[in-house]
Amino acid sequence: MSTLNIVILSRLPSGYAEKHLLANCIERGHSAEIIKFTKISLLINGEQSNSVIYGENSLSNVDVVIPRLYGGPGDYGISVLRQFELMGVYTPNKSIAISRANQTVRAMQIMSSKGIALPKMIIARGTDDLASRIDALQIPFLLQRTSDRDANQMLVESKRTANAMLSVLGSSNDIFIAQEFDTIAQKTVYKALIIGKTVSASLKVNKISDSPLKALPYPLTTEQLKVVNKTVKSMGLAICEIDIIDGRSGPEVIRVSANPDIEFYEKNTTRDVTAKMIEYIERNAKQRNKKDRIGA
């Protein structure tokens, strides 16, 4: 196995996942560094000699970039990752695939077009428009502003609560998603972490109000695995996290993330997820970045 020069691209250098990825890289004999992408500058000159500048140095000898792009300024992180791709650097998750996953509406549209079961939802721009549409949903439902990627969804349990909540939000022109919520089915969420085409870890999470999350290792059913595999293919992600619930007619996807919560899986299973990620990267790092074929 040849030594790789690896950059872990993040805005949280002290994060659990970042530190564990770094330790696994070094343990396996690679040269690795965590770089805060907000400290990076990009040089674009139109002559195919684009570069990434960090401090006083041009990062020109990088073999692999592992993206850990959270919400907030993550869009600039995607631009930095794209620059590395243009320089021929391998990354397990391509910038366009991460961008798809980060845009909730776009992700839902893609999955729906591929026949993946989703909860019924209404997407509207502005609270006024949403208020006129919520009668099409069953109560209760979950409400989220798409600009708040890291925010929790708000549970709306009555029409009166819905009107009050929308009034508090004001005449915002943000994009909102209102999603039907099954109070029984959605107390249990099945979470799968995928590396390559393999489910590396999966959990059953019981979400009970006012109580800590209770997560247990859980082997996905055949039907759940089919949905997971179809979702991975539809989104073009090599490393991701997928959340599933028991829908009325089978498993339904409620969330796809290109930035899996590695700490949550490692602390609730016996799996060394970060080691599995590095092993996957070692097997694939010498390949050229494949052309994205999702087309959306």
C-alpha cells in the first residue's frame, strides 16, 4: 500500500470525526492534515493551472481530500472541494453530490423521481403561501426552514399551533417544508451509514419526547436495504447517512446526509467507522474521479 497525502477538509478541526479520521490516517502510514476550508483561498486564472492556497503555500501535492462539510459556510467548502477535483485530486464524495444532498428540496425531488418512498410534504416559499396549503396535510406535521440546515424540525400538533407558529415566523420569504408526521411510526428511526455500496453500521433509534435518544445496533431488513441501495444510487454518494421510517406502505426515506454523524455510530456500535472509510479510500484513491451520472 502506497502512502497517501490526505487533507481532511472541515470547518471544525477539533471535531470528533475529524480527529478520528486523522488518527486512522496516521496509524495506517499516511501523511494527513485537517485544514479549515474557511482559511483557504482559490486561484483561478483560466489557463487550467488553478490552485488551492493555504497560508503561504499552494496545496499542489494532495492525493485525497476527505470532505467534512457541515451547514453554515459549507457552500464555500464545496467550492474548495470542486477546485481540488479540477486539479485531479480524488475525493470519495464529489462536490456536486454533496451539493445535492445539502439542498433538501433538490434531494427530495431527485429521490421522488427515482421512485423512492417519501413522507407526504408541502414545500412553499414564504409563510403566507405555506399557510394556504397546510390543509392538504394531515395533522400533526413537521415544519422546517430549509435555510436552517442544522436546526431541528418543529412539531405542529394542531391547526391552531400551525397558525401561531407561522405568525411567529412572520412574513418570511424563506423556503419551508411541512412534512406529515406519524406519531407512532416516526418515534423509531432506522439509521444507516454507507461506505461504498456497503452498510457499515446501522442503528434503531427510539425518539421519545423529553428523553435522550436511545440507539441500538440494528440489522436492516431486506426491504430497508433495498431502499437504502436505491437511495445511494440516486444521490451519487459513496459515503453517506440515510434515515428511514416505517411508512404506511413500507420504508420511507426522511433524510440523506453526505456528512454522517460518525461519533454517533462509533459510540453506539462496536464498529470503527473511520477505519472503514480510510480502507475504502485506499482501495479507490488511485482511480480518477468518475463523471457524475445523476444528471440533476
